[in-house]
Amino acid sequence: MDSIRVVGGRALRGEVAVLGAKNAALKHMVATLLAPGDHELDNVPGILDVDIMGQVLDHVGASCRRDGTTLAVSVPDELNPEAPLELVRKMRASILILGALLARLGEARVALPGGDDFGSRPIDMHLEGLRGMGAEFELNHGVLEARAPDGLFGTEVFLEFPSVGATENLLLAAVLAQGTTVIGNAAREPELADLAVYLGEMGAKIEGAGTSTIHVHGVPHLTAARHRVVPDRLEAGTYALAGAISGGEVTIRNCVPDHLRMELRKMAAAGCEVSVDESSFTVRGPDRADPIDFATLPYPGFHTDMHPQMVAFLATAGGTSIITENVYASRFRYIGELNRMGADIHADGQHVVIRGVDHLSGCEVDGCDIRAGAALVLAGLRADGETLVTEAHHIDRGYDGFVPKLAALGAVIERL
């Protein structure tokens, strides 16, 4: 099993460019299934989740070919309506194939999804919305069997929570449905808005993506298109905090700083110097962070996937910080690993209390999911001595070239 070894005490300096967003590229890959022909996605990161989604697409009949950061997807006229358990259980984003296959074929068989272990993340809102559009479901032996015997029809759906996955699944289904679909209390994430742009380039008629109400006017067919994936704000934020936690200065290029406005605001409140340009920003870290409080919320709030990295940064703050996790009920496994390094962090329900310590000490820790693994590497940049982060394959699911990019900024780091 691969590990990442990092030696702390080196302030990171320099520039790093980010690639397309994992949380956009995966959804765009699913969207290609809606239109036969040759699609081309640019700015696609070379990460494990993209490889897994490529295998899912291959199984249903499409073919994927990568050339650098360009991914070509050829979609045939005929598709297999089934996504296999061994692939779907590895990645939660695969549930989006449900809406796409229902729209294209009128049927789908999809195993219930896997992905990072953040506690219960039911797909009830996905299914309720699709039922309103005419879909029928049965769960047999862990496989969700879906049919739309009369096709899908436009309807009004009001989500209980602005779920990104539910909004995306309904959007993928609605673009080929008969009539108009209205999605209320929709997610507003930039990656979802980028999916709507791509679907529009394919011929879909979508209004309001990026707002809380989306109108989708169904069309009879879509055509293949080329699209450049929106930059990854989570990758950008992670490298910014890597510079900050090390007391260095890092410039992030090829990004959209406005997509991180809440995260950058909190970094500034914690003592970072932040300067922003149109497609880049620079973060200079303090000698020691100031304590802050924040809560994770759907966009434009603080992103839950930046929560562990920020907690690592605040572990050595000069006071007590309180974090409230409002998105995932159980994403705190990494806290015990940070405490092994000398942090003083306590979880109480959905709240995390971080009492800043003078220093962290390197040791062996378990990177149990994508962002936890990244956060522990960041903690290792600050810690005394050597930190070994195991299960590095989790980091590979979300970051392209994580170790070499940090090394280029001056980190003493290697992959084992």
C-alpha cells in the first residue's frame, strides 16, 4: 500500500496551477451518455476517480481515451443500461448514471453507490424527484432497477436540502424529458453550473443554473460537444492552505478565486495575507494562525471538503476554534489521526473544538479519505520530524500530481 512521507519545517514558496474540478469532470463524463457521438472534455485531471468513471462508461458501451488532460468519449447509439457493483461501490458520483440512463434508454440498473465513508448519505431525494418525472424503482439484491415505461415528463420538484447529487441527477434526467421541469431549492455549486453549461453546448435548454431555481425545457435529442472543465476550487484551496500552514507564500494559478470567496475570507480571518487577481490568488501564511469559527454549508458557504484541511491549519492556532459540520454527519475520523500528532481536537455531535497547540509531532497516520489524507499531509508540513500518511490511494482519487506539486513548492516529500 502506498504512503506519503513528509518532513516538516520547510516554508512552501512558489506557484502551482490547478486542473479541472473532480466534482465537475465526473458529472460531465456521465452527461456524455445523453448524446451519441464523439465528445471531448479538456482540463480533465489525471485522478483515480476519473479512471473509475471511465470504466463505468466502458461497461455501459461508451469508450474513453485520454491524451494528456484531454478526455475523448465516444458514445454509441446503443447502450447497456447496467452499471456494475464492483465499480459503482468505489465512487458515489456513479449514482448520476441513473438519471442519464433513464433519460436516454428509459431504464437503468445501478448498484447503490459507495465512495468516502461520511456516514449515511441517502439517495431518497434523487428517487423522489425521478418518480415525479415518471420513473419506477425496485431494489433487488442491492441493485436499484429503474424504469420509465412511458418516458420521463417535466414536473416541479422542491428539494428538502440543496443536494448537489440530487440536483445533478434531476438535471441529467430532465434535459431529455417531455415538457418543463422546475427544480426548487437547487444546489448552486460552480461545478453544477458548469455541467449546465456543457449540457447547453450539447443542445439542452436550461435556465437558472447556479441559482436556487432551475428551469429545464426538455428537448428530443442532444448532440456531442467539446467542453473545458471548470477549475478545481478544492485543489486550489488545499495548496493555498499548504502554503499557509507552513508559514510560506503560494500563488495558485488557472483558478476562479470567486469560487473560494468564503474559504479565502476565513483564511484571512485566521491571519493569512490574501491577494486576488482574475484567475489567480496568493496566500501568505502567518507564523501562527489566529483562532476562528466557521460552519460548513452548501455553496456559497464554506465547502465541507475544505473542512479537514482548515482544521489541520487551526490545530496550531493561538487559541480555540469551533467548527460546525452541517453537510455530512460523520466525517471526523481524521481527528484521531491529528491528535496522534499532538493536536487537541474534540468532536461533540456536529461540532469540532480545536484547542491550538504549540507544535505537532510527525508520526504514522491513516489517510482515510481524499480530504483527510490531504489534511494529514498538510499537518506533516507543520510538524516536527517525519510524518508517514498511509493509504495514499485515497488522495489519488482527488488530486493529480499531489506529491510532485508540493515538492515543486519546496516541501520535503516523497511517495513510498
